[in-house]
Amino acid sequence: MKENVVIIGGGIAGMEAAGQLLSLGYNPIIVEQQDHLGGHVAQWHRLFPDMIPAQELVQKLGESIAEANVFLETRVNFVNRLSDGWNVMLSNGINIVCRAILVASGFTLFDASRKEEYGYGVYDHVITNADLEAWLNGSADRRVPFRPESMGFVHCVGSRDMKAGNTQCSKVCCTTAIKQAIEMKERFPDSNVYCFYMDLRLFGKKYEDFYINAQKQWGVQFIRGRVSEVSETMEGRLQVKAEDTLSGRPVKVQLDLLVLMSGMVCNEHSSRMAGMMGLDIDSDGFIRSRDNEYHIVESNRPGVFYAGTCTGTKTVPETVCEARSAALAIHNYLKGR
Amino acid sequence: MIDRIASGFNPFVIPFLAGMAFVLGYCLISMIRIVLQLSHADRKKFLISLVTPGVIWRNCRDIFCDCLLHVKLWKRNRLLGYMHSSIALGWFILIVLGHIEVLLFVPGRINLFYYPIFFNFFVAENESTVQGKVLFFLMDFFLLVVLSGIFLAMLKRLRSRLFGMRRTTRHSLTNQVGLYALWAIFPLRLLAESFTAHISGGSFLTVPANWVFRQFLGNDLNMLPTWWAYSIALCVFMVVLPFSRYMHIPAEMMLIPMRNAGIRITSARRGLARLEVLSCPNCGICIDACPMSADRANLKDCTVYLTRQIRRGNEKRIDEISDKCLLCGKCQELCQVGVEGPKLRVAQRASRKYPISPDFSDIDVKGSGISAEKHEVAYYSGCMTRLTPSISRSVESLLRKAGVDYTWIDRDGGLCCGRPMLIAGRTEEAREMAARNMELIISSGAGTLLVSCPICYRMFTEEYTLPGIRVVHYAEFFDELIRQKRLTVEKSDVCYVYHDPCELGRGCGMYDGPRRLLSHAAFLAEADRTRGESVCCGGSLGSISLDFEHRKSITMSSLENLYSSRADAIATACPLCRSTLARYSDRPVRDIAEVIDNQTKES
Amino acid sequence: MDFGFGINRSSTIDLTKTDNGLFRRVCSEEPGARTCMACGSCSATCMASDLSGMSIRKVLLAMQRGQDIRHMLSKCMLCGKCTMVCPRGINTRRLVLTICRLYD
């Protein structure tokens, strides 16, 4: 009889950890709220920096967990502590007793309509990064014009913003904006593409090359200034106001499409789960690891482990690495090491 | 009744007389000083009003209703009302009855100031007493009324919630001395009159008490010390009065005529401002009223503490309190005396000197957004609405649907209306901005100025002179369009609770208009505290020093109040309230214009 | 002799010789001023900026570099939009009033 490990969340972190646990000889059980595995990545078009289709990654991970138990459209109703483990009650009526739980509940995309001044949901041609990925994946979106002359990307929407309640940097948006800008340029080579940024944080492998490419090959225009407000001209075009902080003067530009780079905020269900299991919440709203230097996948409770963005904003490679390390940590824990 | 003491004098009246002379002298001098502090025009206005028959009548009526009956307190809480009117009115009647007694029985002594107060000491019963039975009864009755009030006052210190107050003022030492002296006066009077009741007579209270005392006290030795104690208690109260909150008794009697004369606060400390500070009874109703008291750190920043610090001359705290206030106006709305807390604070802010003064002379507003052709309606969205484009978009959409000939005069930016500058205390600069804006608005040639921001609306109606231009808030304007059938609104089944923006509700008195408009499109629920008592959202520009993170608790308490209505969503009519509430709300927050626009068909 | 150029004052800001006393005094009353990350939201949203070049971001920077800020600051209308948009939650209205008060 293989030992159960409950994995809360079927995104790439949960999937990768499940695959590793399977090969280590455990019985991972993935509990996923949505009707599909792969989480946010499954909705994405291509991944930076090598532009591989996101579906490819999700598919690969899916193959590795073919033998795992997966409950889709299922929620964790209740978790209670047993003398030497946990009892997890699911919304489909199934009860699981296990010694280890992996929390991989991920993040929630910031609700861009909360930044009222950007007019998401008010103006016809304001979309989010997620909307654009869906459109790139082929779903119809009337908000994306047939032939946009110019378009803008607003970095840091709901990130590094005390007013939105999130002071953290979402890490991936800068690169995502550059990636999306390039993808749009590929489709509309004649259009003007502007990126409005506060700071460009391109820390990962080959991200800087990505940036250089966007400048040199694609002519994406970078404006150092946070967009403060969006209005509509008499003709119905979007008018974006920012300060070009490098020239020290206000700029305005008329656009046909504005893409808001919604950041990562803590998963709204995470705090509910943290409450049930007695997990600590960090000051940024994400779940708190035992420490932020060494014990990132470990929690303050015995047998509870973390992987991925439930503890903070992360990129795809970081998430995948963390999932593997969490699988190993669980293995060591269950072996009594 | 006949005189018991031939000289009509006993040394125990001296403390009373000394206290009385002091308090009358003090009050007279301070009142004269306040009148002298008024500007020449205000002084003239005030003195003329004092001899104008209509105003005299109003003054008498207001003084009777407010100072003696405490009508406003009765409306707020009956127990609180009874407590105050029993003491004030009861005491007043006791004094009047005392004078009647003297006039009736020993008319020759009416020129002795203390005689009506200590009547029972100086007289003895004789065969004519029977005529006085009714008077004696009334004296005892009103003494009982006052005593019941004193009892309630003691109870209030222990259980303020019974009186509808969660928090009460922490009193200073002088206030406490005054309080205990006031509490002591009436039980001592009962005791004193009881000890003399077998000589000077009494009624249902004093006669039985006298009988009880005589059962175990064989002589009259207690009589004189008790009368001394009574006189000393009166003396202490009167000596402390000018330095304690009880100064509000004389001050309010002068504040009412001054307000009826139409005088306004112009300086932070002098004239009317001084009088208002003295009129504050330190009752502490403003503590619960203040939206900032959601955070314990702000408990000492409401108006009652401002007036106290002004009286103490603690400049540092005066500045702190003046800068922190949101200027929501709720303390003034609920104040029984009518202390204008917000105006006192703005006057204090205005008293500061700045080496850098704003200068807008070289700002060119001409040509910005004003189109050459004239339109019926000029829409002025204001600064804040630019950050909530959903509002201006809905207003425009409704204007289009109704076929109104309009222009949006600050579409491409414009000048601020000046109110934020005004309430920061920079009056002259605000006037300059207003002057330039008036030019702009008049040059648009429109007959109607449509406003969607209550801050601008209040500024336009209070400080601007726009001849021939009707300034209208959209709440009224769209309601008219609906009545004229130029807009067809369909009622949805969503239930909204309306949050009164401070500037529109308490500021401009517009409570019904927005509700009427909203009810065309949705069902309405009311929060626990609503209209004049609604809770500021915490986003107000009125506060200079409250930081972003310190406003959250205020917003949360405002939301808690709105949640009490159990409505599905929150509607308001102010861009600042809308974004502040939406930041933390667990349910949708909409501007009324958005709600109406969603429910209005394209024509 | 004309070499085609004169000897002008160096345009370099010498931070060792810069007098940023005003900035330090302002910060002691308004510590939020130090948290500015120069995103430019305040200037972009400013009602006076368009008409006069006012920018609270530039004012903060100029004070740190020892430059005069009087002209820019005199254009502020205190409307409060910058306070609304500042992602660092700086109380810019009080900041402006503090600078106006401490300026010498």
C-alpha cells in the first residue's frame, strides 16, 4: 500500500511535485478547484524566454502524473489534525488520511478593475495580460482591435502599490510585458508599442537578452513612468497620461489598445486553508515559509509543505524547482529523516 | 412667614456673595472683550440685532429651548435630555420660586441678593404660612427634579451607554472640581432646608426629613454648618465656573444672539471663535460622532479636546488636532451648542504663515477644453473624477441619451475648484483659483453648470459668483430629465445602500435628491447611521496629516455602518468616497450616475 | 581670442558640496518623502503640471540636489490627486505644505 500525499492545487507546482512523488513511490492525490490542470500556465500562450508554448509544458507534466489521483472541480472542505497526520475532507465527500500535505494553491491575478483610473471594464479597449494571452491562444475578444495602430503595456498594475494593498513586486510582469509586446509586434509589425514601466526588473537567465531584442529587433518603446490615468478622446481612442520621468515632462499618447500587467496577489483561498491548518500568513498576505532563506518549502506545522506561488511571487522555473525540492522534503519527512 | 433674623444677615452668605460677584464680574469682562474682538462691521451687526424685535424674540426662544429645555438633547436621547433639563430648568425654577417667595412674604428684603437663595434660613412660619403651601410644595418638587437629574448625572459617569453615549469626555481637574461642587449643591440644600423645616416650614421632602433627623438629633446645632456648606458649595462652583466647562452656561447665552445676528468665524481664537470655545460643554457627544475615533489613537482629536486645548493654549496640540480632522462636519451636526469644529480648525490652519505662496498668475487656462461654440450645459468633472473615469463616462452617456446639448469643459484638464486649498487654510490662494475658474466657466457661455463632484459643488455654491448660471449637481439634474421623460430608467431588483458624502450631505444639505434619483433605478436600504449622522469614508481631503495607512480603520467603520443595511451594493455620489470605499469593500461600490446609466435605455 | 566656448560653471552636481538641508528638515517631519521611487504618477496626474511644469517628484529630487524649488511649488493647487495615486502612499499634500512652511 503506497502512502498518500495530498496536494492542494493542480497547477504546475502541484503537477511537478506529484510526478516526483510518484517516482519516489508515493500515492499523490491532487485536489484542484478548476476543471483542468495546469493553473494559470495552462491559460498562457507562450513562455519566456524561449517562447515555448505553455501547453507543451502542461502536457509534459500531465503525462508524468498519469497514474496520480486527480480530483478536478473539488475543494478542500476541512482539514483537521490527527495524532500523527492529517485528515482532509473534500467537497466530493471523500476523506483522506495522510501524513503529509503539499500546499500548492498558487496565486490570484490582481483584479485590474480595482485600479479605477485605468478604466478596466469601463473603456472598450483596456484588457489585462491574461486577456491578451487568451486572445493570443485564439479566443475571440472584441476589445482587441482588428488593426491597432498603437498600443501600450502598463507594468506594475496592482504590484508595488500600497493603494492596491500589494507592496511586493510580481517578478514576472516586466518580462511578460516584453514577451507580449514582441508577440504583438510579430502580429502587427507596423504598430507602435509602448511599455510604461517604473523599473525594469529583468533578473532571470536571458531576460536581459529578451529586453535588448525587444528594443533592437522590434522597436518597442520604453517609457519610464507609471501611467496615472486613462481617458477617452472625443473620437473614442484611449488617451494615456504618464510622466516621462527621464525627460521630466508629462507625456500623453493616444492608443488603440492598452494592456494592464496585472500582478500576482495571494490566493484568496489560501488564508482559509491556512486558518484550518494553523499556518502563518506573512505580512504580504502570502503564506509564510518557515523562513525566507533556507526552509522555503517547509511550514510551521508538521507534515505541511509548500511549493510555488502560494508563498510569494515566482517564475515558472522557480516554481518547478520548488516543487521538486518539496517532493524531496516530503520524502525525507515520511522516511523519518 | 416672618423674618426670623432681624438683621436679615448671617456670615454664611458671604462665600455665596463673593462667588457670585466674582463670576458676574468675570463673565461681564470676557463678554465685553469678545464683542470688542469682533470686526467693526460684525460688532455693528451684533449690536443692531440686539435691538431688532424679530431677533430679540428668536434669541429668547432659542435661549429658553436650548439652554433650559435642551430640546436638541431630548431629540437625541430622552434620558440625556431629562438629565440636562431637570438640572437646568429645575434650578432656574427654584431661583424664580425663591424670588416669588421673598416678594410674597418679605417684600422688603427683595433688594438683598442672597435672600431668595437662602430664604428658608431667614424666615419662620406663622399663621399666614398656609398661603405658601403650594409654593413650598413646588420648591420641594423642583428640588426633587434637580436631585433626580444629579442622580442621573452620577449614573452617566458609570453607565454612559444608557444615555446613548459609548464614550464620554475625560475631565480635567477644574472640571472635576466644578462637577463635584455642582453635585454637592443640591443634596446640601436639601439637608439645610430639612434642618430648618420645623422653623421655616417645608413640604413633602423637607418636613419628613426634618422629622427623621429630629428623632436622633436633639438640637439645632447642625443647622448653621449645613447652610455654610451649602453656601460654600455654591461659592466653589461659581469660582471654578469660568475656568471649567461650566463656562458654557453664560457663554451659550451670548452665543445664541451672536449666531442669530449672522456672525461668522473669521479668526482662529478671537470673537465668535472664542465664544464657541467657551460654549463647549465638554459633553463628549462629538467623541462618538467623530469617524476618527474608530482608531483609539485619535480619540483625543475630536472637537471637545480642541476646545479644551485652545482654552489651555497648548499650541502644539491645537495644530495637531486641527490638521488631523477630516472636516466631515459630523461633530458640528450633532453638537448641542453648535460649536463649529471644522471652521475652528480651518481658521487655525489659515493662521499659519508660509514663505512660499501659490501663484497662479501665469497659468494659462484659456483655450483648454473650451470650445468656441456655445452649449446649454457645461459639465465640470473636477480633479478627482479623472481618477474614476466610470463616473464621467456615465454622466456623458446619460447626457447623450437624454439629448442634452453639452460640453465637458475640463475634459483636457483644468483648474482645481479651490476647495482643497481653502480647507487647507490658504484662503487667499483659493480665492485666486476661484476667480480664474469663474472666468473659465463664464466664458463657456453655458446656462447650466453640471457638477458630479460634491467637493466642487460645495465650492461653487458657497464661494463662487456665477451670474445667470445655474449650478446643479447631477442628482437633481438627472432626476429632472427622468421626470421630463427624456431618460427612461428601468428599475432593477438590486438593493443599494446610499452613502452620504460629507460634502454633499452635511456640507450642502442634499440628502433626498440622490436617494430620489437612485430609487428610479434600484431599491434603497438605509444604514444604521445615515443622512446627517452618516460616517465619513475616511478619504476626505479635509485631513492634512492623516496618512494613507491610518485611514483604513475609518473606512472600515464606515463600511461596517453601510453593511448594517444588508444591501447588495453601495451607491454614493462622490468620486473620492467611491474609490475609498471600493478599496476595502466586500461588495460593489458604484456612483449613482453609473447605476442610472446601466438602467437607462438608449433612445 | 575666442575659442568658441567660455568657461562656465560645471554642470556637475557635486553631492559632497550640495546643501540638502531643506530636504532633511522636511524628511524629519514627513519621513514618507524618502520613500519616493520616482515613478512619476504624481506629476502625470497633476492638474498644474500640464500648465506650469509643477511636479512633486521633481521637487523632491531638486531638494536633494540642492536646487531651488520655489517656482514649481508655487503652482501646486493642493487638489490631492497626487496623494490619491502615489503607489508608496506618500501624503503629498502635507508634504507640499511642510515644504512651503520650512522653505527659507
